Amino acid sequence: MSDVLSREWIRRYRLRNQLLTESSRASSAAAVVRKLGALQAQEWSSAQLAIAARTRGVTQADVKHARENERSFILTWSLRGTLHLVAAEDVAAQLAFSGPRAIRGTNRRYQQLRLDERAREQSLTAIAEILARDGALTRAELAQQLDSRDIPVAGQAIHHLVRHAALRGLICLGPERDGTLTYALLSQWLPDYQPVSEDEDLLPALARRYLAACGPAGPADFRRWTGASAKAAQSAFDAISAETVAVALPDGEALMLEEELDTPDQSDTHSGARFLPRYDNTLLAYASRDFVVQPAYAKRVHPGGGLIRACVIIDGEAAANWKLESRAKASRIVVSPFERLSKDQVLLLEIEAASLSNFLARDLEFRIDYT
């Protein structure tokens, strides 16, 4: 390896740490969430597909069991004030770091929705009383109860009230009921949960977890992923400098945990295809996606407006968009390649499509669309 890591080697390290190489795939949904530190879940269906891409032999039913029965991880708002899957043991620290920042960053929207601090505090009291009495409720059910107490819920108000309650550590997403997620009291969902206070000392531990899941990376990448300020991100990296090794990238310097600095199997990244869902961690956790998405195809993956499209990586590089289509007679995976695929690449896609079919426990037709 040269003094400056090539794009290929950056990709090897990062995809290994993201559990997207063959040898790094995890054996359970809980292991994926713990390794990644937080798994983007603004779309619950996409979060499940992200776990599918990082495991072998795990099913969608296993993911539901891990979240609802084992409760080894929860679904709640955390980093950057967005929904993530977070390991049970990490929830308190992530809420202590992310909650106050996200709430401060939403103050203008709260005012637009007539949700001043007094109204939000009233909603917290009401939500606690309602869920303690009635158990887990859907958003519509909770909105109805809050409306009866003259708490504003129209339009986006109910979304911001439940998000605020989650960021304050009061609630989290509970069990699905007929395909609809509910809200539950966090203290009941995770009886061992103990809140911690907002403290900058939380950030070095978060930086350590980030590098374990995303290294090599720099403070700008960490800032993008967590929502930390530039100063705080640099300070967090400085605080763990004794545990890290600086590596040169084509566009600057990055850090890796010293324990992660070994040589990945040269064939490992080139061992299969992965169907990454919309908003996958790999596409969100860095300041630049160039290591996995060639600039010529950037708009096919992130066209703008915050949209991150589902993409297929083959040999570690984005090679196509994909989608699941549900039809009356059959469901299918439709892959739209960026370039003409070889027979070997098509075979890799077919193998991974079969794995996804097993994950979803349903037959999926496979189609390649070059139009």
C-alpha cells in the first residue's frame, strides 16, 4: 500500500467496517446495529433492507423480533435529529448528545407551528399520562388524545411533538400494529434505560464508535454524520488521538482506529453484490461519496433535495439503481444499471437477489432494465 491510500483501499476499509464485504457480514440484526453505532432509519423499510445487505441468513421476521421482543435496539430520533436504530446500551448517550442540539435546531419550526416551550412541556406531560394509561398508540390515536386536551396537532405539529418527546427521552417507536408503528414510553420499552446529562465528554466515545464503523474518516465526515459543530468534531478526534493512526487520502488526511489498521483480504470487497436501500449509512456517513460512487454517476444516487436513491454496489462500487416492485401476481427486484453488466456481474446480482428473497420470505422475480 502506498503512503496515500488509493480510492480502492479507502473503499476496502470502509466497506469492511460497514459490514458490506463477504467476510464482515454479521450474523444478527443486533450485531449490525451495535457495529454501526446508529443505523439510518428515516424509512423503516429501508432500515430493514440495510440490515439485509449486511447479514446472511437473517430474515425480516428476525429483525422485528430483535426490535420488539429482544429489544436489543430501538427505533428513535437521535443523530442529526433523524430516525435511527440504536443499540439499547447506546440510547442514553446518543439522546444526551443529539437531543438538545436537535431541539435547539428546531426552535424556528416550533414557533411556526405554535409549539412554544410551554406547549411542548404540556405535551410531554400529556403524552406520558396517555401512554402510561393506554399503552402503545399509533400517531393518529395519540393525536386524537392530545387534540382532546387542546394541544395543537394539526399538520406537522403532531410529528414535531412526538419527535420532541423522543429527543427528550420520553418515548420511542413501539411495536407495529397491522403494519403501523406505534409509540411507547421509553422507560417501559427499555426498563434499564437511565438518562444521562448533556456533556461534551460524550463526543469522544461517539467518535470512537464512528471510526470503528466508518474509518478511515476525518472530522468533516464525523460532523456530517453526527451534526456536531466543526470545533466539537475536531476536539473529539483530538481526544482519541492516542488510539488512532493518521492515514493520507487523496484529498487530505483521515484517522483510523489503530486496531482497525490491518490489511483487508484483497478479494473480500470483490466477492459479491449488495442492494443498498435509500438513505443507507454508506451513502450518508461521509462528507463525500466519491469512494463508492463515481462522479459520473453521482446524480443517479444523490440527485439533490436530500434524496438518496437505492443503489447496487458490485465489487464495492455503485453500479446501478434498484427498486422493489409489488404487483398483484408477483413481486420483483428491478435493477437499472449505469453501464452494461457482464455475465459475471449479473450472476452476482442473481445470487444477492435470492438472498434478499430469503430475507423477505417471499419469491422475488429479478429483472434488469437498461431503459
